[in-house]
Amino acid sequence: MSAENPETERGELAIKRWPDALGEVQARIAGHFRPAEVKGRVRRYLLGLLSRVEPKNGWQMAQQVGEAGPHKGRSAS
């Protein structure tokens, strides 16, 4: 990293750290979701929120995480 551009350095550090940060968020909220399937859906939803998909509506988010639609547990096969 270059000391010439602190803004770029912060951005590069954030990019490298985001998987850890996502894991931290998931760990903090995991107790609110019991079944492992639901925890997996929450993780995929968080990844969808962080993605570049637009617009962020139910259908777009479902497609982004590999589901057929925004209804519970129906995956795109």
C-alpha cells in the first residue's frame, strides 16, 4: 500500500477485511435464528445486500443468492 493516498489505503484495507466483518455480523445475529438453514439464508441475504445487484428488491435479491424467488426456501434448481 502506498502512503501517498491514505483514502486508497483505507479502501484497500476495508476490501481485505470485509469477509471478517461479515463473519462478525453473522456471529452477532446468529442467536436470533435457530435452524442452520435459516442462518444460511441470512448469510446469503447479507451477501446480496453487499453485492452490486440493483435494484435491491425481493426478486433481485433472491436471484442474487441463487433462489427462484423471494419466498422462503424455494431454490433455483
